[in-house]
Amino acid sequence: MIRLEGRGDCWRDLCRRCHTNPATYRCEDCQDLELYCKGCSLDLHSHSPLHRLKMWVKTRFRRVSLKSMGMRIQLGHPVGQHCVNPSRAFGNGFILIDLTGIHVVDIDFCGCEFALSRPVQLLRARIFPATSVEPKTGATFQVLEYFHIESAQAGMSAQAFYNTLARHTDNTGLDPPRDRYAAFLRIMRDGRGYDPGGVKTTAPGELAVPCPACPHPGKNLTMDWSDAPAEKRWLYRLFVGIDGNFRLKRRNVSSNASDPSLTNGQAYFVEEFEYKTHIQVFGKKIKEEKSTCNNHNAVALANTKGYESLAASGVVSVQCTRHEMKRPSSVGDLQRGEHYVNVDYVFFSSMRDIAVMLIVILYDIACQWAHNFWNRIHTYGPTVDYDKNTTFLIPKFHLPAHQTSCQNDYSFNLTKGVGRTDGEAPECSWALTNVFGPSTKEIGPGARHDLLDDVFGDHNWRKVAKLPSTLLKKVKRAAESHHIHTLEFEEFNTAILTSQTAKWKTELDNWEWRLRMDVQALGPYAPDLQRSKVLERRNNLQRRLDNWTNIQTSYIAGVDTIRSRLMSAVLSTIHAEAHSLLLPSKICAYVPCHAVFLDYEWRLWEGQAHEALDNLRRHLRLQTYLHKFKKQFVVGQWPNTRARSSIESAQQKVNMDVATYRAAHVAMNSLALFLNKSNWQAILQRLEDDDVRAISDGQIFESKGHQMMSWIWKIAGVSHSDDDSDPALHEALRIEWCRSRARADRWNEECNLLKEEMRRTIQFHKWQEIQWLSRAKAVLPTVTPDYVEGLIAFAHRQADIRSSMHKLCEKSWRDVPTYIHLGISDEPPPLELIPEESEFSLTHLDDQVDASDPDPSSGYPQMLSGDDDLDMDELFPAAPHNSVESLL
């Protein structure tokens, strides 16, 4: 960069082109770094008169303009040809705005006998004039196209863009360009059209970019769509969402008379005069109703003060919620909050000329807006023509803020024929348009509407261009999720149906595990009565252990030697609850054990594992009930403290159940090697921390539609044959069974809906291609041949774009049937193997036991019994289970 400050290798004194004059000029915008003389520089830039040049003066470069060098731009004639009667621009200094900066140029208009008007000459030179009479300011098409994309994509305001060009022209303040910001604002609001009838024949909303994936009868639907059977009719539903945005405000400046809109009702905003007339006529007739649900901002803001200085407190819009596109004639200004009279007009304006009969309306206050929806239609009379089969739903993210009845009546997950639509598309689109809030707050109503119409149009076009990749990603995810949730439902369904004859009998919790928990809960300041009670239970257990030791010595030779070694290795006193029973699974590698003993122990551990899972499920349901009860009914410090104690007690029981199951699983894993047991882990899986959750809870970051039940709720035996044995369990299973089936059904609907949307998108692009080709054929020779050629070329270019789009869609989606058939994406998740648990060594038994978990080697818990305290298990009584004595 420092080297380029000088001449570098181009230090020759004479011009390299003419070899006559001194070489002193270099162009900043040309790729060539050579220095040329003045005459050669002007000749080389006859086709690029807006390039910036520098002149070498003694020891440095100094900026110089082509105008100061004598460059004149001739219009109305080919480049290099001069007019015999040139007419100079007004003031002999035309301001031309370009990407390279703001230039002052000398323009010669053609003054021949048949010369065109000056604005037309500028337009044919790809310069847009600021005025139609004696223009002295213009902008190149290149800078206008760049600003159009830059403003819509990055939210850059016209002022920021113009100031950037001004600084690009001169960043020192020594020679600032002339201020033409007002002229630039006039230029940016102009546009072009193709309709030969002009503005008068343009229908409302015709300038909007339509959604090709939504149903359009006669364009992308089959001929017999209206006669489709009931099981397929839902595929032709139109999903629309309503939402207000209070960041797109406008202060009470200017008026429609002084600043009218150039696209009044022909794009996305509704026609202003009819809209205000509707509000004036029905504003007092349509009363705001008192909310029967929780308080919501949309209703509350309707009665909020502080809008006196605002002409519009925001906007309300209706858009396609499946593909996040604004619908034609679907945006209107709000005066104060989301009044029903405003929302109704915008919605019914969006529904004009809609031939489909099934409409799904998504609104964050649908529970209130839908109450008197049909009564309001009757009040509006002949001004509204709406007789659609309408379903009202609430977007998924907003639904938890509603009361319980609304969460059931307006839920996507519990409604058929909606797929995996979330209804939050309006919120996503507002995130992209809120950046224009500050720049539209202080401008007139017409300029604001035109700017936002352009922003909405660009947003829709970007969505259309991304549909091939967007729908492909959705269908891959839907196919995989459909496969997963269908298998999950079938697994859960099978577990319930095949376990109807299984009966569980659980009389007491694991007495030994409870004793360990009681000892840990004593603390240093436990009362004497509590300590004496623990001591009594400990002595009772010690007597049972002595009996067990005598019986074990009679049947297993060599066990005394192992026990003696273990006892001698421990210096401190071993309490009864920490005493190792030395079951066959722990010593069979060191002393001979009969296979009958190993089989007895296997059956006991298997029964304990199932019983622990049963208790775990009960305590998880209890914990869920306590959390809900505390949230809904518990108020105050003392009740909250007591409720937290109950929840902590339930959590302790959950921890105890987890430890019990893990102990059984470790022992069974050790016995399986000697008994040649296989496939038992398919049912009794390894219990991870993520698996310990309620039946309706998913893993972290899993939404309702994606959540998966833990395997503890899907194994055989989760339900009982007698429905009266545990009604709470059966009610929970019934609810989750319905939810599981609904999840599988929604994903199946999503796959079918996406296939239909893909077909509609391709068909819509083909229809648009035919429309543009027909427009090209319909061009009448009422204008000059060059205009006819331009009209035909523009129509063919648009047809080529649509043709390329539908071919891209067909290419991108050619493997979609395979994805859906296989139920997987192109990159299926890797399978995770369940690691084998290591066998405990006798010399490290104590090291393998966690301080908070029960000892896995102190088995036969069913043979131990003792008194138990009153606990919350009475709320959820245990189901009967096979006793240990029957196994023995």
C-alpha cells in the first residue's frame, strides 16, 4: 500500500500510449497502474467518465476530476460521436450520484431536430433524473440498484447511504460535494411497472410478491382439489398469522395530502382511505371485550395512554405462517393498540379473492379475538364477505402464557391437520424489519408506506429464492423426526398392551436403603430420640445379618475366609447397614457357587430392578404433582418452605430408587457372564441421569413436539391389567399415550404437507413462466419497435427466472420421496453402543461405592423388613408385585 503511494514501476517520463506527452495521470478505478498523458487519459475514459483520476505533481499524487481535464458527456448519440447542436445542462454543472462518489460532470444534451426530451436522454444513458423539467441532478442505475439491496438487506437508511457516498467523494472536508440528499430521496421512491394500463388498472395487492407454496386455486392446485376426500382435504388449508408490531411507529408529521403513497393499496399496505373510513364507521360499534384469559400486551396496549404524539402506534399484518411471507393487502397502521376493528379490516382485506375454504388463523390472542368473530362479521354487514371454515390457534411460544383451558383448546400439538407448524412466523419476520423503525418514525405517511412495502417485497423475494433449500431442510428433519416418533409411539404402545396381565406387589420400600438415608440425614445435632431409633433398627439388622452369615456358611464353602480378610482390612467399625453380604455374584470368581444360587440371585435382582423402576415412576409422578401444586396454590413464606420440604423428600426417594436400580443392574451385569444371559439389557437398560425424568418431561432444550419419553416409561410392565389398581398411573399413561400419538401424527402430517407445498411451489413457478410468456406474446405494436423489443425481452427474462427456479426446485427435491420413505436424513445420527459395566473386584468394593448411593453388594433387600415412617407414598400407592418368597 505504501508503494502504491508512488509511481512504482511506472516512472517513465513519456506516455506509454503516445510516446509524446508527459505521463502524469493514473486512474484509481482502472486495473491499469500505468501513467498516461492528459489526452490519452481522456480518450481512454470516454466509456467510463465517472472514474477518479490522480495527477503526479513533483513528489506526490493529487486528485483531479475528468471535468477539470475537459471531459464532456454527450447524450443522445453513440459514445465518441458529437452532436452538431449540443445543449449544455442547466448551470453547466450536472450532479451525478454514482457508486464511485458524487460527481460534478459536464453533460451535453442532444439538440438535433428529432432529439428526445432531456429526462428520456438521461434514462437511455442509465441515469435516473431527479426532476422531469430541466434536470440538473441524477443517479446511475447502478447506485440505485445497489442502494435498493443494501437498504433492504442491511437496513441502511437513505441518509446514511448518501453520507457514505459523500465521504467516499471527499473525506477531508476540504472540497465537500454539493448537497443533493433531497433529490436522492425523490429518486429512490420512483419505480417501474409492466402493466400497459398503468396504475389505474393495477388491482389491490397486485404488486406484492406472492408465496408460491401456499394454495392458489387455478395456479398451483390440482383441478379436483375442491373434491378431495376428507382425509386429504386438510392439505389445502391456508395458514395465516396475525400479529402487531409496536416498533414501526410514526410520529404525527406531514399528511397524506402532502405526502401521498405511490402504491396506495397495490402492494402490502391496505388502501388508506377505505381503511380509515372503516375505522370511523365501526370504531364505536365494535367494543373491546374484557379478557377472559390472562392479561396480554395486545389487549392491554389498546387502552394505554401516551399515543397523542403518534399518528401510528405500530402496524398489524397478516402473513403466511408456513413460509414467513407477507400477504397482499395485509398490513395496516394501528392508532392505539391492536383494536379488533383494525385487525378485522386487515384480515378480511387479506382474505379477498381467496378461493380455498379451509383457513387456519394463528393469533397470540386468538382465544379472545375468536369469541365474537362471527358476530362482528354480522355487524360489518355487506362490507365483509367471509364464509370460510376457520380454525383458531395460538402460536406455540405464546401458548404457555395462556390459561390451561386455552392451552388445550388452541394448541397446535393437539390439533389435527396442522403438521409441525409453530405459528411464530410473524415474530421472525418482525425481527428483520424492526431495524427500519427509527428511519420510518419521522417521515411522512406516503414515504413510510412505500419504504415498508419495498422492504416487505424484498423479504418475500428472499424467502422465495430460498424455498428450495428451506423446504429441503424441513422435509429432511420431518422425515427423521417422523421415523423416530413413530417408533417411540409403537414402542410405548406395545409396552402398555403386552403388560396388562402383569401384577406388581410392593409392600415396603427397601428397608436397608432407607436406613442408610436416615443415617445420612441425622447430622451432628440430631436429637437423642432419633439416634436411639436408628440404633434400634441397626441392632435389628445386625441380628438378621448374623443369621444370614450362618446360613451362607452352610451352603458356600470358603466364604468365611473371604469375609475374614475383608473384616481384617478395615480398621474402623463397620455398621450393619454398610456390611457386605458377599452374594454369589461377588464371590463366584473366587469360590465355587452352585448355579442354582446364581439363578436365585438373578431372579431376585431382576425383581428388585423392576420394583425400583416402579417406585421411581411413582415418585417422579409425585414430584410432578407437588411442583404443580406448589406453583398453583402455595403462597407465602411458611407454606413455600413446607412445600419445598415435601419436594426435597420426594427427591430423596427418587435418588433412592435410582440407587436401588443401579445396584441391581450392576449385579445382573456380573451374573450374566456366568449364567449366559443375553438381550436382558434391551429391557433393563443402563439408567443415566438424563433418563430420570417424568413421563411428560423431555431432555433439556427439547420442545413439546420433539421431546422423547425416557425408556423407563416404555418398558413392558409400565401399565397394569387392573385399571383400578393405580388410577393416577393409568391417567398419566393415557395422557402421555395421546400426546405420543399426537406427536407421531403431527410429524406424519408435516411430511405430507411439505410434499404438497413442494408440488405447489414447482407448479406455481411453471404457472408464472407461462404468464410471462403469454405477456410477451400479447405485446401490441402500438409503440416503437425498440420499446416492443424491450417489453418482450423483459417478459422473457422473467420467464427464464421462473423456469430456472422450478428446475432448481425439481433438482433439489428429487430425493425427497426417498428421505420420507426411509425416514432418515442424508446424514443419520451415529448409533451409540451401551458400554459394558466393569465387574467389581473384591479388593476394591468400598472404592466403587459412591458416598451418596447405597452399597451394591448388600443385596436381598426384600428379606429385610422394619418399621417405616409415614411418607407421601400414600398419595400414589404401589402396584402389587411378585413376592421374594414366591421366587424362592
